[in-house]
Amino acid sequence: MSIPHHPGKTLLPPARNVVLDPASNAARQDLSRSTMPAVRTMAARGGTHLDTDQVGVIELDGQPVEYTMRRSLRRKRAMLSLSDRGLVLAVPLRMSLRAIEGFLQHSHPWLRRHLPRWRANARPHLELTMLQQLLWLGEPLPIDVARAAAPSVQRIGARITVALPEPDDLGAVRATLRTWVQAHALPHFEDRACHFAPVVGVKMPPLKLTNARTLWGSCTAAGLVRINWRLMQAPAHLIDYVVVHELAHIVEANHSSRFWAVVERGYREHRQARRELSEWQRRLAAL
């Protein structure tokens, strides 16, 4: 899905102050667009994405900050928010790429103020989760941490054992678990894509992993499918839905009625699966 470009139009509203929403614990900001020095910013673009989300990266003080962009027919102005789903950029459906990039350039001071506090609050929750259990195909597996000369992960029955030189280093425990999950994710996704490709009516596409926190799948115009490795934590039927969804984009690069008809060839209960995936989103993003 390409982002339309309308030269000469200014689609951003007048500047507003930062608003903190206690109900959602999300920090939000409306910003106006004006001339600024060039800043290394990459707006989300290209491909078709599950539930129309797109992933982009904004460079802040030399460090990449990933965000999820969502377009909406009802939205009249751009807005950034930080919550348990990460950094989200919500924009009007027809907002131009140039206007989006201008909005992101203006967001740097706001991000410098709010990102550190958000990261500090999110980290303890993630570390506590990692100490207790790992979700694996929808089932919680208790985690045991042991000392060893080299990092390793073993599944023994219904438990996961993480061994590493510094077992008290929670960041190292989390990184070791992520590496283990990613190593198992691609073969599993390839197996499911191989199963569903003839059902959907496409050839087996090249498949890679994506590391986004809220984007579960994408398909480029060239037919490259990316699936989020974090889905290995979800029930197997939700993985199948995401795989079928992205395979269907090879046939229809949109979310039209024709697209959903293709999805239904491989996954009849796709409406229920979409609702379930939304309910699982917070748990899957914890790793």
C-alpha cells in the first residue's frame, strides 16, 4: 500500500500542547508542520500490513526509535502516543508522506521528554514477566534460570531452563530467550506458509521475520512476506491466521472485499481470529 503524496497541501492542524491521558496512561501530542533543518527521519511506507498498521523508524539523537503508524478515515490530525503498545503515530487516511515527515521532525523535543519515563516504567514489567514464564504457542511455560559458562535455552517437559554466565542479569535472560524464540519462529512460519500457499492460490513466497511490537505481518509489492517472531507466543491458530492474511496480500494488495474472500479460502474464522489477536497483543509484546 503506497502512501499518497499531495504537493503543496498543509494537512496538519495548528500546534497544541502535550496532553497526558490518565485513563490510558498514554502521552499524546498534536504538532504543526513548518520549515525545519533536515533531520534523519524515515516515515513508514510501502507494502501491505496486517490491520493496515505500518512500521517506521525515526532517528532521535543518533538512536533509532521504532513506531507504528495507523491511518484512519475518521482522524483529522496527526497524533503521537506512548502506551503499553509502544510509540504509535495516528494520522488521517490521506495525509501525505511529506506532511508526516514534517510532523515527525517536530516531535523530537516531545520524544526527548517522554521516552525516558515511558521506558523506565515499561522495563520492570517486562523483566518481571521474563522471570516468571514464557508463552509458547499460547501456553505459559515456567522459567528456571541457572548459571552456565555459555548462554543456552532448553525446554524440558513443560518448563524452560535458561542458562547463562550471569543469571541475575535480567537483560541477558530476556535477550537469550528472544534469540531462542527467533531461532524456532522462521521454520515454523515457513512450514505454515508452505501448507497454506496452495490453499490461498499462490506460490510459496520468500519469508522473513519482523521485530515490530504491534505489527504482526506484512507483504511487500514484490511478494516478500514478513511475520513477527513474537507470534510464537500466540496460539497456533492465530499464527495460521496471520500467515494466511499475508499470503492473501500477494493476490490482493489491499483490504477490500476481494481480499477477505481470498483470506476465507484458507481461514474461514478470520473475523474471530482478528478479535483474538487484538486481545493477545499486550501479552505478545512483552518479550
